[in-house]
Amino acid sequence: MARYGLLIDVTRCNGCYNCQIACKDEFFENHYPPYSLPQPGTGHFWIRIEEKERGKYPWVKVTYTPIPCMHCENAPCMKGDGAGAVYRRKDGIVLIDPEKAKGLKGIVDSCPYGVIYWNNELKVPQKCTLCAHLLDKGWKEPRCVDACPTLALRFGDLDDSNSEIAKAMASKNIEHLHPEFGTNPRVLYANYPKLFIAGSLVFGDTDECGEGASVSLWTPSGVEVHHQKANSFGDFEFDNVGEQGSYQLKISAEGYETKFISVDLKGDIYLEEIVLHRR
């Protein structure tokens, strides 16, 4: 039996909303007994896109994070009101029985990720099913994955080393969304956005962009965690730095004085123009 999972690479998501549209197309006004009742036209986002604006002018970035049901191994929705109405299949997909769950609005509030929705007309909680009705008919992936043009979504058997999801996970730093919830979700994330440090370099004697200058980022204990060369505009950026704290930038270029800059990272930082001076 497969152990299904979903991998979401945030850096590949460009906010096209194809996944959300495909989900709506599949479930709006469509009844798939015993998997689900029809999804309403508005108010439900069985895979929602979380838009996050990062940084501030003139260095602003926007990331898009798809968030479906996490299909948790330790699913809070299966407890309390969900006992008996929410169940996990042998392949790991967590489903809400549309008949047993009628009237049980408490199931909505049990989800710490906020991905269960209340259908006010049908009086039933609803969420992503990973298109279990299609998988059981032979489909290889849910509609959202099939519709993703950038391969930001990968689906498959986590235990099959030859599956697309296993191959994609092998070369990425994988993490859970809100690991503090302790739910052990089957939806995994790669390159989930963290803090960034960016800046622009200028050669002071020529007033030219600091293209090719070497920039490295160090921890207080003297460990180099990132390194790159400034681009043709003299810009550099270390994304997904991670933890808040104190760091040091080392900037060097042939013929110029090496510059050290201390950075107290509490949020995304753009250091603006940094001038390098001739020795």
C-alpha cells in the first residue's frame, strides 16, 4: 500500500492559482459519494494560497505558499467531534465522512492550520481530499498537482524511492508547516520562506556597481553559512537565512579594502548601498 504525500516547493510557486482553480472545477457542485459533498462556489479554499510580502522598498519580495489539508498522521480533527466522522485511509489520506460529520461544526475548529471549512448550506465540514475519488480510479495525482505549471506541487508514494516526490525530496531541505503543532503532516515543504539579508555594492572610486565582489555571511561563532558574488547590478541576497540573531557580513574585492558589517537579524533586511574603497 502506498503512503501518499505532497511536497510543496515554495520557490517554484508563482501565485498563478491554477491549483485553487482546478480544485474548484473538480468539486464545485459535484458530489462524490462517499468521499465528499459538493463544494460551495465561494468561501471554501481547499487549497489556499498564502501571499506574504517580505522586506520593504526598495527591496520587496512576495512569496506564495499553497496550503491544503496536511493529512496529518496525528490529526487533531480525528479527535473530539471528529471521532468516527474523520478517518485515515491505509494510504494516509485523511477524509471527512460527509454523512457522519453532518452538524459537527466543531471539526472545523479542531484544525490548527485552518484548512477545514463549514458548508453552511449542507451543514457539514469539508476539506481537501487529495482527490481520493480520482486516485481510486487510477489517477496518478490530484487535480491541483496536475494543474501546476511550475512543478511546485509533487505527489506520490513517500516510501517509493523511484517516485517523483521521493526524487524531489532527496535534494531539498524538507520541513513541516508549523512543526510546533506536533501533527506529523504528510504535506511537506521545501524552501519555506525565512528571513533574508540583501544589499547593493558600489566601487567608491569609480561609482560603478560592485559586480563580482565576494560576499559571505558568518555566524558569531565563526561559521560561514552563505557565500556568493554580487551580480551585474552589484546586488547580493542571502535568502532563507533562518534564525534571528547576530551575523557578520564579509565583503571583499581585489584592490579594495575588506569590509565587515554586523547584522542584527530580527526581520528581513536590505542594507541599501555599501561603498567599497580602494586600498
